[in-house]
Amino acid sequence: MTAPRRVVVTGAGRGIGRWVAKRFGRDADRVALVGLDGSELAGVATEIDGDTIEIEADLSDPASPDLVMDTVDRRWGGVDVLVNNAARFDHQMPVWEYRLQDWRDIVDVNVTAAFLLSRNAARLMIRDKVPGRIVNVGAIQQWSPLAGWSAYAASKGALASLTRALAVDLAGHGILVNAVAPGGVDVRSDEPGDDPTATLLGRLGHPAEIAEVVAFLASPAASFVVGEVIRCDGGRLLLPRSDPQQRSDPRQRSDFQQ
């Protein structure tokens, strides 16, 4: 019988992160749930039939990645899979209205925390000589940003570049790094959204569908996949953009995963 993997999922209290955590739980893996809201994490833990850790942490704090990995290492003796899903996208405004702190709020979580967590996880994986997996959750905004989301789009572009750079550094140690870039996903509902104009498939995606791609990238089935950013948007980016309002309306929250 295969030993359960030790999995860390950030932003695990809601949206895609919740479904990713549940998906690993389905495989009888041990799952460390990381998020801002302890009550949300506790709720997700009740949906997982297996060993979990709830780690309440603000990933904008540069000390949090150490706390997360130290906690997992003490409890389980290492880590096999890291899913960098946590993201901020709460500052929506024209670029000329941005303050430096608005930029930092987003980049600190979306990029810096992902880097620090990946660094710490890689240290444990290399120490233990495990064939680790790191999966970053990006967004199609890196290719097709909406007006008012410049910091978020830039952060997701940076995360894609970080994915490739980490892949180059870590592949020689048997650690594979990849990313999934969701879009057209309704994270606010447990039922797939019905929107004939949202994607080529005539519907919105469900977070569970993104979780399946994350699970694939973390599995032995993806043993020859490295440094990839897999777009998972139901063909949203292939739709014609004839309506300028569709591109500029920041209320289209279904593109985002937190």
C-alpha cells in the first residue's frame, strides 16, 4: 500500500483551495490546510476523511512560510506536495490610483509567499530525497487582464515565470514544478454556473474541475511534465472579444479563484 503523501494547500478555506484539499483527501493523503480564517479551515477539515492540520496564517507576513513548513515538518516529518493557491485580488482600480501598499498587498501573497513556501518545501524535499511536487495556481489574467487589475495580472504573470524558474532549479532533484491557470470558474457556488457566453463550453467551470488538474500535476501520471502552465478555462481566451465592456468590467469575478 502506498504511503499517504504530505500535502500543503494554501488558501484552503474556500474556492479552488477548498476543492483541491478535498481532492487530496479523497486519495487518503494527509492535508495541511493553510488560510486566514480558522473557522473556514475547520469546516474544510470536516469534509476530509483523514489526517489534517489547520494552520491559520497571514501569508503577507514573511515569517508565515517558515511557520507553515515548520509546523508540517514537526507533525509529519516532511512534505511531498505543495499547492500555492492563496491569492489576493482585492485592489481593483485604474493604475494611476494605486498606492505602493496596494501593489505590495497583492505581490506579497501572490508571488513572494509562493516563492518562500516553495523554497522551504524544496529544502525539506531535498533533505528527504523525495520526488516532490509543487503546483502553483495562476490565472488567465496573465494573458488577458481586465482593466483595473494591473497588480493582480502582473502577479500571476510573475508566478508563471517563477514556475518555470523553480522547475529549472529543482528538476535535477526529482522535484517537478508546474502550474494551472484557471479562468471562467465560478468559485462562489458548489454548483457549476450556467453562462452560455462565458466559455467555448457554454458554461462556467467548477472549482472541482481545477482540483482535478492540480491532482494530475501532483501525481505520478505527470512524471514527464515540468515547467508547464496549463490553462484551464473552458476555452474562454478563444472567445471573440467584440464587447469592450466585457474586457474592462472588473465585476466579472468568475475569472478568479479566491
